[in-house]
Amino acid sequence: MAIDSKGSERTVGQLVADATHEVQGLVRSEIALAKAEITGGVKVIGKGAGLLAGAGFIAVLGVIFLFHTLARVLAIWLPLWAGYLIVTGFLFLVAAVLGLVGIKALKAAKPAPEKAISEAKATIAAIKPSH
């Protein structure tokens, strides 16, 4: 038997209850620490994602201005409308090629987990008693 701070003996049940209570407290504090770490990490990730989104937006604006500049450079030799027409036609051509490649990739994709489905069916067949 153990003796507590008041000088009385404690039973095994009391010791187990105290140990259980202390383990629960320890687990709760570990969970609180994990939550605090995750929250801090999520804030940093959110800030980074926001900065990347801003960078992406600025890059898109830069590409737009690049194409305007290209149209203006072509306007040195051609009328301004022709420069813009050539740049616009080029952009539509690139969009069409990317679209066709994307459609081909989607048609080739097989998103259904066929192997997992067949394995699950085989497992079910093995578990079920045959009649």
C-alpha cells in the first residue's frame, strides 16, 4: 500500500484511479499541444497560399501585357488591328490544341478503381457461405 500526503494508506483502486486521471491529463495536454502546432502550421500555409495566389494573378496580368506588347510590335510592320488579330488567333490556336490534348487525356483516364472493386467482390464471395 502507498501512503498519501495526509499519512493514510491508499488502496490499489485509488492508485489506479489517480494514475488514470494523470494519464488522461497528459493525453489532453498532448492533444492541446498538437492542436496548437497544427493551428500555427495552417496559418503559415494559408499565408503562403495567399501569397502564391497573388503571384499567380500578377503573372497572368504580366502575360496579358506581354501579348499587348507583341501586338504593338507587330503593328510596326502591319496595321494595329492586324497585330491584335494575329496575337488573338495565336492564343485561340494554343487554347484549341490544349483543349484537344485535355479531352484526349480525359477520355484515356480510367478513374474507377477496377482492381479494388474486383478484389472486394472476390473477398465478399469468399466470405459468403455458398448455398
